[in-house]
Amino acid sequence: MKEIEYEQKNPKIKPKTKQEIIDTLIEFSKYSNEEILSKLNSTFDGLQLKEVKKRLFQYGLNEIEHEKRAHWIVRLFKIIINPLISLLLFIIAVSVFTHDYRTTIVISIMVIVSVLIRFFQENQAYSSAESLKSLVKTTCTVIRNSKKREIDLKNVCPGDIIELSAGDIIPADLRILKSNELFINQSLLTGEALPVKKQAAAIVEETKVNQLDLKNICLMGTNVESGHAIAVVIQTGASTYFGSLAKSITGQKVKTSFDQGIEKFTWLMITFMLFMVPTVFLVNGILKHNWLEAFLFGISIAVGLTPEMLPAIVTVNLSQGSVNMAKKKVIVKQLSSIQNFGAMDVICTDKTGTLTLNKIVLIKNINILGKDDPNVLHYAYINSHFQTGFKNLLDSAILKHAKDKKINNIGDNYKKIDELPFDFRRKRLSIIVEDKKHKKTLICKGAVEEVMAICNFYELDNKEIPLDAKAKEKIRKMNEDFSRKGYRVVAVAHAHLNGNWNGITLEHEKNLVFSGLMTFLDPPKDTATEAVRKMSKLGVEIKVLTGDNELVTNKIAQDVGINIKGVLLGEEIDKMNDETLRNKAEKTTIFAKLSPDHKRRIVEALKKNDHVVGFLGDGINDAPALRASDVGISVDQAVDIAKESASMILLESSLNVLVDGIMEGRKVFGNMMKYIKMGASSNFGNMFSVLGASILLPFLPMMPAQILVNNLLYDLSQTAIPLDNVDHEYIAKPRKWEINDIGRFMLFIGPISSIFDYTTFFLMLFVFHAWNNPSLFQTGWFVESLVSQTMIVHVIRSRKMPFFQTWANWPLVLTTFIIITTGIFITFSSYAHLFSFVRLPNSYWPFLGLTILSYIILTQIVKSWYIGKWGYN
């Protein structure tokens, strides 16, 4: 009763929508400290513990939605309920109903093996992925009851006062109340490597501001690079901006190219069955007047038309592929994604860490003439070495470059006297140092225009020359040229000071000598250009999707050899409907200044344009696009939510690893297509023969048990296909499910086997006089059917000429030999009578050899003609 009363007094508050979250952030950015604390009913001394308990009850724990792993029974059920296995289960049910236990046992074994292999393989992959999850700090410092406390992130509530320092993860959406040189790394949300400065002042601009650019707001999931701050919690859990992104990726995943391909193939087979099975059933029932036998024969036809080993062959193929890919630093979470990897013709990737090193490097230190000048590096190093504020990535790049040049000992020749810290109004930082001769020098480093504004001279060949309008224009042009190419540019200036020293002031930042410019870049990886070339050769188009600006991205893309067709910005995408975006996405290579929703829309637009789309990402901002893609690819350093959304995890953030994965995916798909095409066309040819034989013969052309044994032996012969070689020409371009091609291949190649089936019928009826000996006829056709369809694997498996231009690998050759030998042996064995087999005459075997040779030659001729007309998929 007390719980009900408590809930009535303190009703639970529903999570906000994404737009409400953004509106709240913008609203709170405009308040003064007093207004914020009043709105949140909090103080600088923090919340009372009783109030904390109430708010945690109302708002819930500070947790985001994660994709919860289903119970193992549910996961097993999802594997079982797919179109092909459902079809096999239906055939099993009918077989049980008709007491056809042989069929029941054979197909049940196939289904169980296939399902269990896939279940255990995906379970193992999940365990591997879990072991890669990054370790995350799970506590933060709050002020409650005027005391500092270290608490779990999940126990943070709105109104809590949070103390932030270097290394802290932002535990919720915060508004800064006090700050001191606070720099926040937002790359998790924006993809930009450089941290941004945050401060407590209220925002007064009336123009619409992106929530990521609010200078006094820190968003959940980002982290403190340096500095210190006191902040108040605005919103927690699912009501944070981070939480809204996490919420958008939970739930049912979209069907991938692989899922759609399997589904379409299954319906193709069902269509053939709906025609063949009733036709055979009616023909046999009417002509032979034994409706039960006709029904059993019809079920056997259904089994014969179904490539019942397909689930097992596909799963073994994918499992073998996942093992090979693990050796190449790719962990496969979802087996079906391997085929999608091979079919992928567009890869969307961020530039940072994939195309680039993910670190800022000093590229040039030049004077006003654009020539390399060691004095510029000398002054810049001293400035970065002695500054006491936050050393950002540019400072780190200067220090590292100086160390590489072995001049990092020059700091020993100076001592620091004073410093004028960086601020966003001046956009520069100045220090004063004194050398061993007691000469003082001011060194200033900062934004080009702001530094140039306090210079009256520039230095060239150790001479000071007046900085006139022409020189200033030259500097501006250099700055613009470098910026347009994607470089970050910093200016350096200096001045030698005279007289007594009473401390640094802004007055000292006057009449400086312009030393030169420094250019910085997150440079391309050494391997990126080669990887891009390989991707292009494999027929995969690279599209760069980034939160960074278009100038930097364009520069990097050009450097690594990406063919740039067009550039599109996030603000332009906002104005487009889905149809317009579909057209623009096709003609665009670089997409810049993107939000997570922009990335998702681009991926979906490309998929609607009939592309198989891969997406490589590592941040929360990538999660919606990872989930929407056919192949979501993350890296092991990625945030957990990105890894949850991905279907593959790279152990190395490199396009070269992707190239290896694509090759492996295409091999897997190629071997899978071999079985599907061979099995479907062979089975179709057999059933075409059965239909004719049913009309011509006064008895069944093959007993139901014989059909099942034939099918089982043939399928066993194909179990080595996952280990087979794949032609280099085949893996040279993306391969997708072409259901029309499979159907057409069945129609052209399948009936060839019927030609030789009919010659065998003629042989058995008119040479060996089997009109009155059904068992002899059935045995003769059983052997010819098994040998022909098992041998024809070697013709169809490659576009090349078998046994002359190409050979299967030894496991497939061995299984072919074993299965043919086993099939023939059964007809001679003491078990032959169990399947109604009889011994064949010796004169049968030369005819069989001639039939198989003729079949191989004719199939090769038709295959070559078919490839010339429709290609080889």
C-alpha cells in the first residue's frame, strides 16, 4: 500500500523523445547558473539523499538501452524458422504422417546438423566479440549533502552536481556551472579528433545552434581531455542525447542481402514444387491406379527438388569462412554477413583511423615565402614546451616533430618567465622565456589572422622586414590555400624584449615579428592508397561519411586515390526527401558534417539503389548506420554499442583487412552458388526425367527409397565444396544473389541430364529388356543418375574447362570418388535388396562410361554458350 502511495506522490517520468532532448539542451544552455539550479531544484551543495532516492524512482537508473541477448532457446528458434528449413520441416511432417520413416530420418539428420553447426558457430563468435569489449570507467564524483562521493554512473540523477577532471567520462547530459580550461573529446559523437573547449557562460545567440556545438553543454559518453569543471545533470539515461541514439538501434534488424537471397531462392524452389509435385502425383495416380504409392512418390519428388543439404552446406561454408577470416583479423558475429561482405559493392567509412592515422602530425614549418624554415619550428617548440595550459593535439604534434628532428633539447637553453594563456577571444597563446644571456623573448602562437594582427614585421633570412599590406595578403593567401586543402594552420610570431620586467600583459602582444606558418594534418596511412586501389580493382566503391569538414576530408580522399564524384553536406541532406537523396547519394563520394541520422539515411538510400552496402564505424554516432547496412563493420577499440550493432569486428582498423575479408566473402559465396546451381539444376533435370518416365513406364521409374538414397549420396559428395578453390576471375567483382540467373541456369543446364537419362531409359528398356523387370531399370537409372550428377560438379564448379584448365581441390575429388564407388557398391552388396536394387549386367558399364563422357562434353558446350550470353555468377 505504501509503495502505491509513494508512486502516486512521485509518478514515474517517461523518457523524452529525441527532439525533446535536443530542445532541452538548447533551452538550458541559455540559462544563468541561478536559473538552472532553480529549474532543477538543486544547489551547489548538491541534492539531499532523500531527494536522490525520489528522483531515481521517478527517472529510473542512468542506463541506456542495450541490445539484450536473447535466451538460447529463442536464438535456436530464430535459426530454425527460416524459409528453407521450414520447407524441410514441412516435408518431415508429411513423411511422418505417411509413415515414410526413411525420409523422416534422412532429412531430420540434415536439418539438425545444419542448425547445430550454425548455433554453435554464432555462439562462439558472440563470445569472441564479448571478450573484446573495452573496459570503461563506471564511477563519477558527485556532490550530495555538501560532500563529495564516488558513485556508479547508473545512480546519477537529474539535479546532481558533478565534479569533472581529466580522464572522466561524462556520465549524463550536463550544463557547466564553473570551469577552468575544460577541454572535451567529442569524437565519439562527431568523429572529429580535436577536443573542444567548454565554458560556463550562458549562450545568448538567438540563431539555431547544433546541440553538439553548445559550448556550455557536455553530452553523455564524451570524455574530459583536460581541465576541471563543476556541472549539473540536466537529463539521464534514455533521455540523454547518447540514449536517444542507443534507442534508435534496438529492435528488429532489417533484412540483409543474404537473407533476401535465401528467401527468394526458397520461393523459387517452392514454385517448381507446386507445379511438379501435383503433376507427378496426378499422372502416376491416373495411369497406375495406386494413389497411395503415387502420393509417396510425389513426396519423394518434393524431397528430390529440395536441395535439403543447402542449410548444412551454407552453414559449413560460412563457418569455414569465419575461421579463415579470424586468421585475417576479422571476427564474424553473424555468419550470414560473410556472404554480404563478398557481395558488397559500396563501403561507407569514416576517414579518421581508417584512411588516416587518427593523430595530428606537423607537416610543414614555413616562412612567408613558403619555404621550410627551422626558426619557425624552433619558436613553436619553445612555446609548446613551456606552456602550462592544455597541450592540445597540435602542441603534441610540434613536440613529437621536434623530437624526431632531434632538437627537443633546445628547451634546456631557456627558462620560462611568464605566460599569457590561450582564450577564445584572442585565439592565441604567448609565453616569455629567458636564455642563458638573460635576453627575454616573447613567443606567440595561434590563429593566423589574430597573430598577424599584432605583427608589424616579418622575418626572412634572419632579417626583420616591415609587414606591409602586400605581405599580409601573401600570408592570407597561403592560409586560405592550406585550409582549402584540409590543413589546420597555426601562425608563430616573436619579439625580443628590453627593459625591466614587471609581468606579462596584453600590451606585450604588440609590434611582434611574424615568424611563419605551421601546417598540420591527420595524414593518410601508408597502407591506405594501396588498399583503395585494391578495393577499386575488386569493384567496391568507397564513400567517405564523416562528421568532420569537407575540406579536410576532400584532401585526404585525394591523397589516397579515391575518385571523388561529388561532395554533400549534412545541412543539404536535411533539405532532401528520400528520393532526392537516393539520386544524390549515387553521384556523391564525400559526405561531410554528418549527424548519426544523416549516415543512416545515406546507407538506406544506397541500399534502395540496389547496392549491397557495408559500413565501417566505431562510435555511437555510427551505430544507426551500422545497423541499417548489409554489413556492419566495427573495430575492437570501438564503443560497446557500435560493436553490438556490427555484424563483424576488425582487430585492426585498416582497409587492407577489409580487402582480405571481401576476398574471403566472395570465395564463400562462390562455393555456395556452386552447390545451389548444381543441386537445383541436377534435381530439376532428374524430376524432368521422372515426369516423362511416369508417363511412359507401367511402373515407378525409381522407388521413393532409391530417390532418397540417391539424393543423400549426392549431397554428401558436396560436403567438400566449402574447401574448394574459387577462380580468381570470379572473386574479382562483387557477387549478389541473382535469382533469375539461378532459375535460368536450372532451365538450360537441368534438361541436359534428362537427355542422357532418356538414353539410359532406352538402353535399359530396349537393350537390357527391363520392361518386365522394374528393379533392373531402377538400378540402371539410379547408378547413371548418381554418377552423372556427381561428376558434373567438376564441370559446373568453374567457368573453365574441367580437368584441363582447372581441377577441384583434393577433398572434392576424393568425395566424388568415394560417393560414386559407394553408390555402385550398394547395388552389388548384400544390402541391395533393402532398396530394391539388382546386379547390373557387365555390358552396362561401357555404356555408362560413354554416357558420362558425352554428358560432360555437352554440358561444357552449353555452359560456355550460357556464360557468353548471360555471364557467370
